[in-house]
Amino acid sequence: MSQTFMESHPKTHSRPVLVKRSMHELGELFIEALPTHIANLKIPGRSITEQTRRPPLPASIDNIEALQQTMHEVLCHPITQQAQQHAESAFLLLLRKDSTDSSTLRFFNGWNETHKTTSLVSAKVIMRLAADAVSMPAHMQASHNTVMAHMHEVAKDDFGLGHKGHDGMYRYLTAVFGASDWLEERYSVSECLAFSEFLYNTGIAGHKAAMTSDEYRESTMKAMMVSISSELWNGREYNFLAQFIEQKLLCLDPTLNANPQALRNAKGYVMGHSGEVENRHGLHALAAAQAFARMEDIDFDIPQLKKVMLDYNERVGKAFGALAGFLAEAHDTDERSEKQLA
């Protein structure tokens, strides 16, 4: 059911924006359908020879009811609610802008820093698993391969084989906003840099530890849990923005209406990560983490997952809070200028 969503930033209450779903609603819909999503989750099939093909392998995820409850608790927690409030405010303020200024460039610079989990965490887990494969005891090889296959599914859409043009999608989007200079260092946002630094430290923590050590197991498991947290957050984030990105792009550049390919390119960064894409990545990370726990004969700690998810949401919320602040300040400046001209 559609609702009137009014951005929560106190300085922008006077101008409501219609959207179909809030980030909270999107999260609730996903959690309610979690058993169905898990039932449909598979490692894709693979051709072995020209005549034979390995069939898809269903994911094995346990304690679904407990996971649902935990995800709902995280979604409803004040930390998550505040983080989503900051994110929604930042997006809605960005979508109000009719011209580009330093706050727009800061947004795109900082937003990019929040989307580095694949390269700074998930990919480093894959690298660990690949490096360790040659040292894995024979009786653990099959389990190890399953963990690695699920982590591949987490990362493949971002920089896997056969995804030509993915790295260029952000360029197309920022160009329409007139923000092609977003990469310049002067537009960096300290809170967003701190967030990507957290991701980097998570990705490399304990990577030199002995394979049988607690440090190795704990650091690898935490990295996978951060991957879960990130992908599920991204599922809400991209789907929120996807609801009205096309309309905004057409307002910025009406010529896109007559050029379907250019429009697809412009909205590709958002739409290519919307739908079930990010949520599916998160569930593959969850399947990988549980498979890793079974392989190492350790418990998959759901309370620990909750702690990691809330920590992630608090950190990403601070990043979006900074972005919303820059955009709100620019919005107020623009309104004052309009009043003076009037």
C-alpha cells in the first residue's frame, strides 16, 4: 500500500514526497518472506562437459525462525531506525536538488565509500578461502568449496565475469546529476572515509593467523557477518531510491526520454542493484557463514550476528547522517537565496 512519506530531517518537513515504501517497510517485506527466499536460494548449475551439467545446489540455512526474529529486532532497533532516517533524508534531499553544488559532489563521493563491502570485505574473504584451499584437509575440501561458492555468489554481480560495464554505471549516474567531479579528494567526507576504513580493517583482520586458530575463525566469521549486514542494508537502500530515480533523471535531462539506452545507463547503478539482487547476496553470505561454521565445527552465533548488524547499521548511519547534513545545509542556503531574490 502506498503511503505519503515525509522526510524526517527537521529542516525539510514542509515539503512531503510521495514514495511507495520506506526502508523499514522494505525490510519488513523481506523478513516476512525470508523462508521463501531461503527455499529458492541456490548455487547455480554449471556445465561440466558439453553433454553434462551439474544441477543447481540448494543452500542450507538453519534456524530460520530465529533468524527472522533477530532480523526483525535489528530492523526495529533505534540504531537502525535512526540510520534509515538519515539515509532517507539524504536521498530525498538529493532528489530535491535542481542544480549541482559541492553538497551534491560530497554526496556522491561519500555514498561511494559506503558501497565498498564487496571489494574490502567479501572479496577478501574469497581471497582467504582461495589461498587456504591448497592447505585444507581432504575431508574438509567439499565443505570449503561450498563456502567459497556461496561467497562467489555474493560478489559476482559487482565484479564477476561477464558483467561488462559495471564499473562505469556510477559514472553514467553522476554525469546526469552534473557531478562528474565527485571523485576529487576535496569532496571527501570524513565520516564516510571512516566507514570504508572500518570495512578495510574487517576484511584484513586476522588474515595471517593460523588456519586452526580462534583468531582465524573469528575474523573470517565476522567478515562474513559484515557482508550479510551490508547486503541486507543495501537491499533496503537501493530499493528505496529505485522507486523514483527514473523520474528524477528525466527531470534533470528530458532528452533521456527519447534515448532508452542512455536512460538505462543513467539509472543502471541504482536499478542494477535493486529488486532482490542485494538481498540475495546477503542470503548467500549467510549460507556461506553457516557452512563455514559447520565446516569448523563451531556454533553459528545468532546473537553475535545481531551485534554485528547493529554495529554496521550504526556506522553506516553516521555516514548517511553526515551526507544528509551537507545536503540540508545547501537546501537551506538555496531557500534563503530564493527568498532574497523574491
